[in-house]
Amino acid sequence: MSIQIEHLSYAYRLPSGEKVEALKEITCTIATGDFVGIMGPTGSGKTTLLQLIAGLRRPTGGRIRLNGKDINAHGYNRNLLRQMVGVVFQEPENQLFATTVEKDVAFGLKYSGLSRPEITARVQWALETMGFDFEKIRNQSPLALSGGEKRRVAIAGVLATKPQILLFDEPIAGLDPYSRQHFLHFVTKINQAGTTIIMVSHNMEALAEYTRHLLVLAQGRLIDSGPTREVFIRLKQKHSGAFGQTEAQKITTLLAKNKLVLPAAVVTYDDLLSALKQELAGGGPG
Amino acid sequence: MRMLPTGEYIPGHSFLHRLDARVKLPCFFILMAAVIGAASLWGYVLVVAVIAVLILLSGLPLPAAVASVRRIYGFLLVIFLMNALFFGGEDVLASWGIVQLSRGGMEQGFRVVGNVVLILVLGNLLTMTTLPTQVTAALASLIKPLKFIGVPTEEVAMILSIAIQFIPTLMEETELIKMAQIARGARFESRKLPERAASFIPLVVPVFISAFRRAEELALAMEARGYRNAQNRTRRKKEPLALRDYGALTVCTLICLVQFLLRRC
Amino acid sequence: MTKMSAVQRAVFTAVCIGLCVVLPMAFHAIPNAGVIFSPMHIPVLLCGLICGWPFGLLCGLAGPLLSSLITGMPPMAYLPSMLIELATYGLVSGLMINLVNTKKLYADLYISLVVALLAGRIVAGIAKALIFAAGKYTLAAWVTSYFITLWPGLVIQLILIPTLVVALMKARLIPERYPVQG
């Protein structure tokens, strides 16, 4: 399920007549099974881009193709699109509404064509993937759960359709470090099983250590894209980290200011560690 | 489409923009009465002329001022037909069973549709030249006299201003929830009424839950900061009305009076 | 529902008024949604049921008024009859929920809703007949327009509102009406 984004634009008009261009001519390709991160300052259009890829908004220019087919073309199977693409928005626990956890998670499968027992099996699988004991949780009210449990139930609801593409909008914002780790771990597993993951995040470490490719948005434009490491290095070189740099990169800058210069290819903590070891062992590269 | 916290407001510096909202609201209702009171051709000429002048005074482009009229075009047609065909007035032109096309009905149809359109345009002129916060401040001022019959006007004013401040957040949340549920395959169709109603549950329940959650947080914060009742809140000093405000109020009242005098003729 | 503080009631009412403005806009984008029922009825009825009749009344008056002034929905021409109808909904639902005490949540809600909706329609119908279309309303037209359109609205509110009340109780945002003892 490759995603091709061609000259994608999205603009709208305010009541005063003023035109706002949320996205301008975005072009890129996301390969099947990739783990892509999207980063950029607030207001750069990241959420809008996710909404467009999920087919929740129509572009005002350009097109989005899934496996070569334009998703906004007349006759494209919208029902199928909903099953194939799963979106987890910010604070997904806000979407919960049903009387039992089982019913909420099963919601997305209503038009899937699966039989009742198949649906129950899927719901069980989704909840167990999110770390729940199915029998214990299935009849509880989703609204009465704790914050963390709610979030996991909401994500289970999206997983239940077994989407081939999963979109996450700031999934770890506001989570404690343990939950963050847990989530990234789970996403990696899903990705390894073949699901394409696109994750919007402000967390540089999460992006640096887990994603394979990065898209950098600013003011609606795609200002950089490519393999994660290279993008971080270029961002630092060209914009001195204005669009985001990892803690390891910041430390490298600080050390350089104090006359300890490490190679520019330091992006993650591991890079930092090996560079420091090299420095301490014999001083200087090579 | 995205709604700003300013609703339909279009920024500007026209005469209408500069009028105090405390005068614009009553003037609107006075002019609305003038429209409803139009009973003859001259009566309508008067109100149409007044509205034309107001559109000029607002600095708004004509398409903007009449935009919402185009949107309800179908609705207006239905109203006209209902009056024309079912009025049962004199001068029947044709009839098929209970359906009677009458001249009286058509006149009535034009009148009703005309009233709706004119009031709509008046309403647009009001909403496009007044910020929502100005509207609530004006409402709060205007209900002050009700204090004498025991209405807790300060509390009402506070509730209104909190409501206004919540609107942009509620708007955003609702949009997000709608999209999230559509992304999960929610559909809001269905033949059978109960099913149709139930299909809105995934939209309505989360919206209310998140709205009430924010409300609860605010209430707790207010109580924690020693809030007890609305009377003790510090208030901003009210600006006095300007000459143009008094002028506008007088002119509108005169127009209304003229309209009712015209009815006598 | 009587255990909420005055501040809580005030802020909940504010949020319901806000929703009176926001919901019609959200539903506007969904085809056929606003035609069968006015989404504004929901926050008003809920406000009356949860916060009591004074707040329900305020919500029924302020909701449509602010919505009309800010978003232009409903159009000003329909505002007066909507004001009367919704104010009655808020008032009566608040009064009824205090009077009724069947020890069963759903029964209390259904009774209060049915009475409130009937009362609202009747009062608005009378007002329309007397004030707005003086003399021109025939009995047949009045009965037709009010009771035939009442039925779908009633069904929808009876489905949605109890669901909302239960959801809010489960989320512990409003106190349980009949708390389970022990």
C-alpha cells in the first residue's frame, strides 16, 4: 500500500474573504511498510496533511494515490478506504461513546462485512494487542476507565479494522515516559508486521530513534524529506536546528561551543556515546 | 468550513461597525418590526430603501450581505408555494381538490417571503458588523433592567460570556470528533428513524462529554480561586454611547413610526 | 442532580449554550441532519434536566439567540418561535425532573422529556397562532404542522438524551440520580 502525494494543496476561505493556504504543493512518496515521521512547527499543516491522506478532507489541488489509485476520484470505494487507513487523532480517548468497551472497539467493523463471531475475534485481538484482558474489559463502560486505559481502548478501536496504513497525530504528547516507551514499542511491532506508519510528533528523540524517513513541514510547505538521520543532519546544518533537533544534537552544539568538537553525524544518544568514546579513547576522528 | 471565534464577523471601520452594539441590537428589533408592519407597496419601498442605505453604511460587499438568502432559496420557494396554494383567499385562479391557487395566496406568499428575506439581510448586517463578544456584552447590558424583577443579571452575563469563550474550543473539538468517527466508518444515514437517530450517538456523546469535562475543569478552577457569586466580579468600565448611537436609535424609531402611520393610509 | 454547586450549574449551562451555537454548524455539513430535528434541542433539554429549570430556561432563551446573532442559524425570522419553544423545553424539563420520582432513571427521563416536548410544541403553537399569524392559522394547519413534525423529533430526543445522561453519569461528570447504595 504505497502512498503517492502529488502537488497536494489545501486552501480555504475565511468569512472575511481572506484565503488561507494550509498546504502548498506537497509532493512525496511513502513506500509500503515504511515508518515515516512528520515534524514541523505548530500550524505548519501536519494535521491537515494526515486528514487529507485519510480521505477526511478533499484537496483543493493535486492528488493522493494509494497503490496508484486517486482516493478522491469518482467511484473510489470510500468504505474500503476507511478500513484500510486508520487514524488516531490527538487525545483519542475523546472519541469513546459506547456503553461497553466491546461495542466501542467493534464500531469500526460495522460495515466491514465480517460475521458476528469474526467481529468478536477481531475485537479480542485488538484489545489484547493493547495489553488488555479481554474478558475483564469487554463489558466495562469505556467512559469510566482511567485516562491511560481509555487511550488504549481508543487505539484498539482503530486497530480492529486491521488497517494497512496507520496515521498517528501526536500520539505520545502528554504521556509519561513509561507509557511513551510502551507505545513506541507497540508501534514498532505493528510496523514490523507490515503496517505503514505515519506519525506526527514533536518528540525529536521518538522521531530520531524509531522512524526511517522524515517529512519536515513549515508554513504548509515540505521543506525537507528523506531518511531520518540525513534529514536531522541537514536541518542542523542549514537551519541550526530551528525546525527541531534531538537532545544529542543539542549536546553536540554545546560541547562544540566549549571547544570539544564531535563529528556532525551525531543524531541519537547512541551516536553521541560512540563519538564521546572515540574522543576519550584517542581524540579526533579516524 | 472552519468557523472563527468571530462567527460571521467581517472586520471593517464602517459606520455600522462603529455603532455601539447596545444600540445595534434594539435598532435591529425595531427595524424588524418595521418590516413586519409593512402593509402596502409604499411600506415595502420604505424598508427596502432603508436596508439599501444600511448596506452602503456597512461597507460590506453586496454579495456578502445577501449570501445567506441564496442558501435558503429552496426553503423560500416552499413557503411561497404553501401560501399561494393553501391560503384559501379570494380570487381563486385554479383549483385541484384541496389545493387552491389564489391571488390572495400569492400576495401573501410574496409578503412572507419578502419579510423573511429582508429580516435575513438585516440580521446579516448585524452579525457581520458586530463581534460575538460585543454581542454578549450588549445583551448583558440590555438585560440589566430585569434585575428589578429578580433576575440575577450578573450571573446571566457571566454565563453568556463563558459560553462565548467556549465556542471556538467546542467548534474545534466537534470537528475533530466528527472526523475521527467518520474515519472509523461512521455513517449518518439510514432509512429507519430510530437507526438514524442512533447513528448520531458516536458524534453527540463524545462532544458532550468533552464539553462537560472542560466545564467541570473551569468550575473547579473558579471555586478554587474563591469565586462565590457573580456580583463581586471586577468589571471593565462601560463606554458611554456616542452621538451617532443616539442618532441611529432615533432614526430607526422614526422609521418604524412612519411605517405604522403608513398602515393607516 | 441537585448535588451540583451553583458554579457547576452555571458553567454547565454556559457550555450548553455554546453547544447550541456549535452543534447546528457541525450538523449542517451532514446531509439531511438538520432537517429532521434541530440539534439545538439537545443541549437545551439536557441543561434543563441536569441543572434545573432556571438554567434550562436561560439556555432555551440564550442558545438560539446567540446562535442567530453569531452564526445566522436559525435565521432571525424564525427566532421568536424558536425562542418560545426552546425556552419552554428548558423550563418544563427542569420542572418535571424535579417533580417526577419513579426511582428509575429512564422512566424519569422519558416522562420529563415527553411532557417537555409536548408543552414546548403547544406553547409555541399557541404563540404562533396568536402573535405571528393572527387569525390566519386554521386548526388543521396547526395540528398538521405541530403534531406530525413532533413525532420524529420526539423519537430522536428519547433515544439521544437518556444515552447522553447515562454517558455523563458514567464519566462521573454529573452526579448519579439514584446512586447504587453499598
